[in-house]
Amino acid sequence: MLHGVLGAAVGLSVDEAHYLLYAAHPALSYFDHPPLVGWVQWPLVALQAPVWLLRLLPGLLWLVTVVGVYRLSLQLFAASWPVPGAPSAQLNAQSAAQWAVVALLLAPLLHVLGIGLLPDTLLMALTVALMALTWRLMQRGVAATWTDWLLLGLLVGLAGLAKYTAVFTALAVALCLVYALRGQLRRGPTLAHAGGAVLLAALLVLPVVVWNAQHQWVSFAYQVAHGQGSVWQWQHVLRFALTQLLAYGPLLWLGYVGWYESPSAVRWMGIFFVLPVAVLAYLSGGGSSLPHWTAPSWVALAPFAGWGASQLWARGRRRLLTALLALQAFACAALLGLMLSAGWPVVAGSTAAVAQSPNPFADLHGWDAAGERAKQLAAKQGLGNVAVQNWTLASRLGWYARPLPVHVLEDRFDQFDLWAGDLPEGGDALLVDWSYMAYELPLAPHGFARCTLLDTLALHHWGQSLSSFRFYDCRGWTGAPQPRLTLSPAPTAPH
């Protein structure tokens, strides 16, 4: 319910709008991600559902993830021994499952993924399902049926359609099964079952391969370059660790305690966390990492965090756990409150031509109004295109101003080049500029022959100045972009 209320009260983020545009442009795959995040939204987008309804999908996936972690925790620790303060193994597993849910409920960043649909939202739910099925296969061994193995192939294939980092999840599945079934995998039935699962997973991810083959493998090349980053520095890794602590909270970090005190067979399930986080931590040294990339890994650690917290609670560490609980609850409330209020009263907004101080929460408000104004002005001026000077400005306008095509006037290749292409030489467009990422007017020789200011849209939220948009009628594109951010007020007179 909380996610539903917030989803109706705040606008789309950059990534959310980008993936909704996937659904508005159905394809086998896309430049920066596999297609599942667009495919699952296509029915609602085709029906022109409002944003609040579209956001019920990530809310449902978040709920499925939490319920899945609860049930997985019961399965992993049902046969574990009791500890002081817990009269039976069954009650101990129940306590671990409840604490695992608490750890997820109080992880700040996971609430964001429960409001906006990202590939990581899908991969969180799929990771939990894969862990549960992997554990079942580890227990059943040769008694596993074709249905079990084909379901495994289906889930691995869907994970591959959700995000490229699912390769680490698939590898974790393989390592756990090889450990548990190392003698049985040589036998005919088990080997055939495993081969069938691999074949089904490969068939499901085939659209991604076909699309890349048709587009000179641009997505794979982009992911490799994106992962390499720049010069590796250990300071980046420390910043990565600190960001993870703030984004997911210390309760989930108790997963180490739970993993250490788990039975040896259960410990193998920790690979679902260790493998992707280790790789992403290393890549962060090159400056290539975002906090939500590890979200599926933290979900995989939640059962261990629940087990660790339940042990600490049984041993009398209740003040520590209560303090952590209160700290994370405050962090969640603060984050969601700042999203709702656009940063007020902590961060001030500004409708000046160029915002002088950053306000990350201003990004979630006002783009619907800007998109509507862009459509009105484009129709009035006879302009069939919208232009921006940075790709991060394109996705919200692409969504809220659709069906107008959006051109990105910077010299880089991205998904918008596949959708709209380059603005042709001599072309005209409605140029939109935003105060928190304001650019100098792109005039010849590196821009348009002329640009005329049409309108300025000042946005206010809860009675506070928030941001502003400027709309220009720009004619005669030269085809030689050199976007330059400006730190001075943008011109207000026609040019």
C-alpha cells in the first residue's frame, strides 16, 4: 500500500521511463539491457495505463520476492539444530524467516525497486525462485523429475532475459548443483535432465543473441566497455562498500553471521551472494558500479541475515538488534519522505535558469508537466521532433511527450539513436533544457543556425520552488554537436 501511494505521488525516474519506452517500442532486445523489463510492461503500456497502475507491477514483484525469501528461509533452516532460547529447530527456522523479512522490509534501496520497475526488480524475484529450486534439486538428487529441471531452465532463461548480470546467478546455480550432485551428474538420467535445462535456458535467451547479431553486437560491446570502467582505484572499492551499507542497511550485513553458523550444505547457497558481489566490487574499482546492481545479491543473502539475527536475538543481543532496527526504519522513512517531498526540508529546490546546488529528488517531479508543455509548443510551432543535449534528459520526455521522437544531441551512440536516429542536417526541433542539467544553447557552428526561447516552465512542489524547464524553437541543425554544461544563467532573450 505504501509503495502504491508513493508510486502515484512521484514521477518516473530516468531508468523507469527508459524501460517503459522499451514497452512502447517492442523488440527482441535493446542496446543496454535484455528485453524482459519491456516485455512484461507491454500489455499495460499498450492499454495506455496510467503511471500509478504501471507501478503496481514492481510492487507485486517486490511482494513476491519478500514472500519467496520467507519460504526459502524456512526451507534452508527447517532441519537446523535449536540454540539456547529456541525450543525447537522448527521455531528457530520460523524466527530466521521472520527476521529475513524484517531485513528486507528495512533495506532502503529495495523500497525504490518496489516502486519503480528496473531489471533488478525482476532479477530479485527470479533469484529467490532459483535459490529455492536449486535447494530442492540438491535435496532430491536423482529423484528430481523432468519438471524440476525444466523449471530450472525456464527460470535461468528468464533471468538471462532480465539482466546480463544473471550470468553470475546461473553460475551460482551450476556450482551448487555440481557440489551436491557431483556423483549423480555422470549418470544418464540426471545428465539428460541437466542438459534439457541448459537447452531450454539457451533457447529462451536466443532473442538477445539474434538482436545483437542484427546490430553488430552493440549491446555486448557496450556492457564490456561499461564493466571495465577507467583506472582501477581501491578508494572506489571502499566507496562501494560504504554505499552498500547505506543502501541496504546493517541488518542484511548480518548475513555473514548467519552464513558462518549455517550447516555446510546451506553455506553453499551463499554463492548466490558472494559471486556477483565480489565481481561488482572489483569492477567498482574502475568506477563502474551503481548501488542497485547488487540488489538481487542482497536478497539472496536475506535468509542468512535472518538466521544470524535470530541467533543474536536468542543469545540476548536484543538491544543491538533493536537499535539497528530503529536506525534502518528511520533511514527508510527519511528516503521515502524525501522522495515524496522532493527533498524538502533537507534539500532546497530552485527554479532559477541554472540550479546552483544539487537536489537529487527534484528529478522525480515535473517531467509530466514538461512533456505536456513540449507537445503543445511543438504542435503550435509545427515541430515534429524534440531534442535534448544529454541522454539522461531524453527518457522522461520520450515517455511524457510521446509520440514525438526525441533526439539526443551528443556524440554518443545509445538506444535513442536506434529509436529516433540522428537529427538530420538542416533539421528543426523543439529543444528542451532543464535547470538541474542546463546546457549552453547549441548554436552554429556546433548546433542550430538559430534558437528562439518560446516558454519557461517554473515548477513548484509543496509550495517550494523546485526546478524549471526552458523550451526553444531551434532551426537549421548543423550536425556537429559539442554540448557544454553552463554554470551561468541561460539567456532569456530570443537568439
